[in-house]
Amino acid sequence: MPDEPAIRLQDVTKSYGRHTAVDRLSLEVPRGSVYGFIGPNGSGKTTTLRVIMHILLPDDGIVEVLGKRGTRAANDRIGYLPEERGLYKKMTVRQQLAYYAALKGVPDIEARTEMDSWLKRLELTEWVDYKVEALSKGMMQKIQFISTIVSKPDLVILDEPFAGLDPVNVEVMRSAILSLRENGATVVLSTHDMQIASEMCDFVLMMHKGKKVLDGTLESIKEKYGSNTIRIAVNGEKSKLLETRGVSLVRDLGRVQEIRIEQHPQEFLHAVSGKMDITHFEIVTPSLHDIFLRIAGTDV
Amino acid sequence: MFKKVWTIAKVEWRSTVLAKGFILAVFLTPIFIGGSAVVQHSIKERVDTVDRTLAVVDADGKIFPLLKAAAQERNTKDIFIDVGGSKRQNGPRFVLHRVQHAPQKDIPLELSNRVRAGDIFAYIIVDPGTAAGLDGKRVTYHTQTHTYTELPRWLHEALTGITRKLHLEGTSLDPSVAEKLLEPTPLKWRSLVTVDENGNRIPPGKINLAATFGVPAVAMLLLFVIVFMSVPMLLHSVIEEKQQRIWEVLVSSVSPFELLFGKLLGAVMVSMMLSMLYLGGTILFAETMGVSDEIPGSLYAWFLVFQLLALLIYGSMFSAIGAACSELRDAQSLMVPAMFVIIVPMFGWVAILRAPSSPFAVALSLFPPATPMLMLLRMALPPGPQPWELALAIVLTSIFTLACVWAAGKIFRLGILAQGQTPTLRRLISWVLAK
């Protein structure tokens, strides 16, 4: 069913003892999209991904992945790159990739074609018969990535795929991930890197203390958090501006103040223009990083 | 599902059998076992020929001359063997000398000091009246090397003969008749009478005592070696996967139960390969030594059955412990209770060897963790277990095996996800009981 979401969670809760790692989380990941999970450490991202993979069972709620509800039936169609990565050090690259592909039920010949293509693309062909222990950390991460996608999955879940990579390899990985979407796969990635999330993701979900605090397209999120933030400079006392009803200070930039207002910017401008001498007025579109900081606040 | 289990099993098998340590162990184990047999044999050949000097305190003076004569006879006849036409000394001489009874001296202390100084090996004190057969009179033997039993054993036999002879001299019995009366009756060990398939009576044959005791002991030892060469790899492989963070990738593709079954199957494959090697070697050795008739063919089949059960029982335990631990040192504390179960057969096997059908032997061989080793031991020992005992053992052990695999699966499911927690027995039990 193409219109069905790739992933649907409904009121999913997962606790470890008294600690609630995921609290009544609901989300839908549209097929063919790149869906970003963002949030500070301990916000519940990895637990959510493990619940999606049925590695952890939820205490409550519904988990539906690729149309299969509450079972691991779809796992063969999912490529999963966990945050804690590891490879068998004594295996060769080829053995490693063939093993992971076989565990996904991919025939050897099919896996070999896909493997060779990805190794060539990530410039690792000459390392195919080397033992994993002979590879550099960056190479190992690329091998781990290939092992995730060698089965040509419909859904790819990547937990912090850019962690530990140098800038060159970040670009290589970014390009590889985007090509997965071009080939029809749905990609879910969790990341701390707000710039990457804002550049790559069609949808972003932000978690904080186990709860969903943001969910939607980047544009809709920015619109929600951007239209009420302005940068303004006035002649005279700044305190008069901040004493205005419905105004709160976001950042003091010196001559310019970044403030949050409750009404529409045009209405606000109209209301204050007769009362003070405005020298600068700018509607600010906050970055994802700004929104992230604003929501997570001091917890980050 | 089975395809994935099979994939895991193949990888486990290959990673084990291609490991240098394993290949070395496969070839070194029989060399060590064979080597220790050779060393023991060669030690046996290097006989002890150091004289043992015995001081005798014999107040009556009647026993010492006869005892000395008996020692001289032994020293000239019994301690020599014929090797290629020439005589070779095959044991120590017992050199006796009499210590005069001197009431004014503390003879026992003086002799004890001489023993300590290495001047004499031992001394005996013959109570006055012993030769006359007075009630309560005896001979006491003193040494500091109580582990050496050859001298006291010979003394016991010689003194018995001497005192009997002295006592008989005081009676009217003809010495030759008396000697005939006291002569021990020979006892020969023979097998039972059997009937072949044509109804022909097969007369009893000679008993090969070495094979009678050796076959069961070797069968059990071989099972122990094969099982414990195979199952520790499960512990190491699971801990390695946890340490190297591979487990999460694996359980995203297969369920923890599939992963456990794959690993167990891999261990079974490794151990079956070892069986082929070692049982093949055993058959060849038995043929070469001409003792193949002493090993019933069915024993090989039962060996494989009990091997499978033992592997699943101990393999489950080791896997579960591996899954619960993040590091090998954590596993050591959990291995203690597991080792108690594993060494149960070692507590009872000697007693079972002596009395294979005793209630103790039956009860212990029906205790499931010990059944594979001990029931195999009993099967190799005539008369073997009753059919009902064997059937009950298989049923109980199969149920226990399933319970072990099930419990290991439960521990595996939760344990494989646990990181950085020190495992305890209580936690393992809570994981088993978790829904």
C-alpha cells in the first residue's frame, strides 16, 4: 500500500524501571521520505528506533512498520545501522557483508552484485578481501553502512550515521543516503547535527525527555517558530520595548534585540511604531538549531 | 527461520574450526592424553629399587629369624623379573635387622629419630607373647612415609604366615595338612555363558579387566573433552559480539531465539566434527590393540545421543551466561554455580564404576545435568542400565534440555540488550520469569 506510512507509532511507551524513555509517542513516517529524529542525549531517540526494529518491545502502544503490526515480519526489508556499531574483526569485508545480507535473506549472488556496486562507489573495492581489523575507523563505518543497505531495504534506519566521520566522509555518506531515497527507500535518521537534519530531512521529529515536542516538515516547523520572532532596534530605552505586553527577550545582540511576540509581526509593528523610534525591524526565520535550543533549553 | 539459523550456525562453525587455538587444541588434546599415558607407563617402567631398611624390635626373638628368612626369600626370588633371558630387579629389597630390647632405653624414640634421619625406613615392635598367640598381642608398624604401602602389605602377609606356623607348631596337626588347610582357593574371573544366534552355547571367556574399566572411563572422558571443547566457544562468541557491539545488528535481522539456536547448532556441528575425529581415532586404536570386541557398537550411537543432549544443556547455560555479561570477567562469577552442575558427574563416576547398578548410581545417572556423562558410563559397564532407566533418563534429560534452551532463550532475549550491568543469579532468574 503506497499511501500507507512506512512507520506508524501510536501512543508508544517504553520504560526502564521507573524511567520512562519514550512517553506516549505517536508519529507517521511517509514512504519515500527522509525523516529526521533530533533531540538531546537521553531524549529517547535510540529507544524509539529499537522499538521500531522490535529489538525492544513497547510497554504500551501500537507499532506498525511497512504495514506489519507488532511483529518482526518486516525486519528483512529494513536496513538498520545502530548507534553502537560493530563488525567481526576477524572476518574479511566480503565475508562480513555476505553474512549480514544472508541474515536478511538475500541470495548470495544478489548480495554480491549490490555489495560490489557499493564498495566501488565508496572506494573500498580493493579492501574487499582484507580482514576488518586492517581497516581504518572511517572505512569500518562505511562498511557498516554498506552492510545496512546491501539487502536493498525498503526502509533504512540510521542511528547517528555521521558520528565520528571526517567532513569528506560526511559528504560521501550524505550523498549515499540521499541516493537511497532517490531509489524509493524511506530513510529515518537520528542525528545531533541540526544543519544536516535541516538540509537532508523532509520531515523532522524532535524528542525531549521521551516526548515528541516537534513533528512536521521543516517549513512548517520554521513557520511555527519563526513568525513570532523578530529582531528590532530602537532609539532610546530598550527597557520600554521589553516592558511592552506580550514581548519576551530571546537574545540581546547589543544594538539589536531578538524578541518573541505573541501577535502577528505586522500588528506588533503597527502597535509600537507610534510609541518608539524603530531603526531596524526584521522577521527572523530561526534555524533548527535555534528551535532545538529553545525547546531543549538548559538540558542540552 | 531455519535458513537464518543455518546461516548463523555455519558462521559459528567456520569461525571456530578455523581459529588457530581450536586447531591446536584438536591435535594437542589427544597428544596430551596419549602423552600422559606414555609418561605414566614409562614412570611405571622406572621401578623403585632403593632398599627399605626395617628395624625389628622382637623381645621374644622368635619372630625375627623367620621374618628375616622370609625377607631374604623375597629379596632373592620375588623382586626379579625375566627380561630377555636375564634377570632384572623389579622392586626394592627389604633389609631387616633386629634391635635388641633394652629396657633402660627409650627404644621407640630412638628408632623414630633414626627414621627421621633417614637411617632406617621404618620399624616394627613385636609385642612379647605374639609368637605364642596370646590375646591382645600385636605388631605395630612405624614410619613417616605412610603412602608407601608395599612394605606394610608384605609384612602383613609374612607375619600372618609366620604366626600361623608358630601357632600350629603348638598343636598336634600334621604341618603338611595344616598348610593344605590354609592354602587359599584360586579364583578365576570369567564372563557369562552366552548363546549365539544359531542357539550354540558360547563358553565363558577370559575377562579383560583393563578394558572393562577402561572403556567406560574413556567413553565418559571423551564425551567430557568433546563437549567442553565445543561449548566454551559459545560463551566467548556471545561476549565478543556484545563487546564489539555486533549484537544489535544481529538482533535487528534475527530474533534472539534464532540467534541462540544458530549458535547452539554451530556448537553441535563443531562437536560432531570432533566426534568423527576422536571416535574414528578410538575405533582405529581399538582395532590396532585388538580390543574392538570390548566396545559394543551401540555405545557409539548412544555416545552421539548423549553428546547432543550434553551440548544443548551446557551450551544453553554458557550462551545465557555470555548474553548476560558484558565482559569475560563478569562471566567468571556466574560460572561458579554452572561449574557445580558440570562437575556432578566427576563426584560420582568412581562409585558408579565400582557399583554400576547401585541405587546411588541409578539416582545420580537420572539427575539430568549428569545423565549424559553418567548414563553413558553405565551403558559401557555390564550389565548396563535397565531399559526403563534408560527411557526415563532420556525423557527427563530431554525435558531438562528443553527447559535449559527455553530459559537460555529468555535470558538471551533480555541479556543481550543489557550493557554495563553486573549480572547476578537473581537477575538471571528474573529474566527467565519475565513475560
